[in-house]
Amino acid sequence: MRIPEFEVETWMTNHETHCLYNLTETCVSSLSLHDLQQLTQENITKNIMEMTLDYGPITGSHRLKNAILSLYESGDDDNLTITSGAINGNELVMMTILEPGDHVISLYPTYQQMYDFPKSLGCDVSLIYLDEKKGWLPSLEDFKKAITSHTKMICLNSPNNPTGTTIPFSLMKEIIELAKAHDCYILCDEIYRGVNTKTRQLSPSFSDHYEKAIITQSLSKVFSFAGLRLGWIKGPKHIIDLINYRRDYHIISSGPFNDYIGSLVLENKDKILERSLSICQQTKEELKKWIEQEPHISCVIPEEGTVCFLKYDMAIPSKELCERLQNETGIFFVPGSTFGIENHLRFGFTHVDDVKKGLPLFSKWLRQFDK
Ligand SMILES: Cc1ncc(COP(=O)(O)O)c(C=O)c1O
């Protein structure tokens, strides 16, 4: 099975550890076990030290699944399985359902896994190109044009990485009607769901509105615990059963430690999401003020998610810009070209101090491009 390099992940690996100002991070400032202990008032240290590290509940404990279900309107334990992050969730869904020759629809730009992974399985992938002038949102017409009688799955990421845009509920319902008419699955990676700075509420999940929708999510982004590598898949029971057969070949379980800490994180989700909202709100305000006075940059700023996609007007390739900027100032961005889109940089709403110090420094650096 041949697969192209996962460009954004390679860039992150090679650049994230030696920056001074991380303006591109997708995970809201990560938390420690000490932070969690303070938040929960639970004696985590004692509980961990006494824990027997067997495989634990194979597809996730009832406690963990119960905590996950509090994020949704529907479902029970049978509709969930636990994964090693959303990245493993996405691959398990696709490997379970898709076969060579199946037709798949995906967005562009989006997380590369959503189109290059099904391609590597031998699927025929049609891309819907998102237009910045339309707020990076697809239309129902785009889906109607792309869908065929062979379409097996529509792969979405909402809120989207790198644009941050969320599929509005009205469009979600229309896409679902179209999928129903063609009897196809919808896979939506909802890893950025949970920090809507406008409504301050959870947005609708595809999994609550369509019997053939499968969603993935994890503790990495809005819950600030990427290091746990804990994610989940929610979907119809018969699909979750099939995924579990395959899952045994990939991860067996995610272990009692992750299961316990993950349960605690989600049982305290209100406090954690409140913190994440506050961080994203502050950085969003900083970015808005900064863009108003920065002639080279524009952006469609999303209401939800932890990222957005900055557009710049200088004639310099995004990889070159990022390399030079990081070498000269310590400011770290992911170049748009890693998502296939030039003249853009992915911005993260996730680190308040870095944003407050990094944006003015970035402005100074940009002055060399003034005419
Ligand atoms: C859209 C999307 N899905 C999945 C992942 C991987 O997340 P996880 O840490 O849950 O595996 C990322 C990470 O950047 C992402 O942006």
C-alpha cells in the first residue's frame, strides 16, 4: 500500500520543537496530570500507583463511554469504540468500510488523511475545492455535482483543519438528505468540535442526525490532552462491531491508564472546555485587532475550532516564508502549501502568550515587504 508523505505532520515534526512562538498549534495549551488533579480534586497519583496495568476494558470502559456520550444527543455504549487518537479512528473507519474502486468525496483543503488515505486504499476520490471567497464553505451543489451511484462515503472535517470553518446545521441536513438518497456513509472528523466562541455551545454532531454517519473525535485538541492518544469513533452499532474486529489487529485496547484519565477529563469537560473557550476567545480578539492594522494579511475568521487560515499578499512561497520567518524570529507557522494552498499560513488560537508576543514581532518582520 503506497501512500504520499503526510505533509503537515512532517512539517510539524521537523519544526515544532525549536520555535520560540508557536502561532500554528492546533491543540489548546496542553494540560498536565497535576492540572487535572487540581481540577478534579481526585487523588490521581494514588489511583495510578495502585492501578494494575493489564489491557483494561478492550473497547473502552462503561465509565469512559458514558462520559463520551455526554457530548452527544443520542447513542449508547454499543455506538462507541475507543481508538488511539482520531488519526487511528479515521483509518479504522476507512479500512473497515472502503474497498478498492469505491467512490469517495472529500474536501480540499482539509486534513490530508481524509483524501490520501482512501486513495491509498484504491478508492476513486473526488475533491470539492473550497473557496475562500465563499468563507471556505462547500455548497449543496458541490456535493450534488460530485456524488455518483458508486459513492460509498463522504469524508468531512468539521470544523475543518486548516480553515476552521464548520458546516452549518442547515447544510449538514442537506448533505445528509443527499447521502440518504445515495445510501452512502458520511465520515466526519469532528476533532475540533467544542469551542464555538459565538454560541459557547456544542455544535450539532453528524452522528446525532444520520443512521449512516460515523464521527471521530479525541482528547487532543479542545480537551488539551493529546499525549493520552485517546480518541473514539461513534456510529451505528453494526459498523462499530465491524470496526472492532479490525481494531483487534491494530491496537487491541488503549489501556486502563488512558481509560481512567480520559474518563476524568470528560467528566470535567465543562471546566476544560470553558478554559479552552477562554483561550480561543482571547487569541481570536488579538488576531482580529492585529489583522485590522496589518496590510499584508487577511483571513476568514471562524466561530469554532482552534485554527484559521491566514492569507498573505507577498510574492513568496509559503514554505520559504515559514523557514525564513522561523530562522530569523523564532515564529513558527505551518505553510499553506502543506495543505496544497499557496500564500497561506495556518494559525492556531491555542497559545495566548505566543500569540500576544508573536504577532507584533511578525508585523515587524513583514515590514521588509512594504512597497
Ligand atoms: C482533522 C484532524 N484529525 C485528526 C488529527 C489527529 O488527531 P489525534 O491526536 O486525535 O490523533 C488531527 C491532528 O492535527 C487533525 O487536525
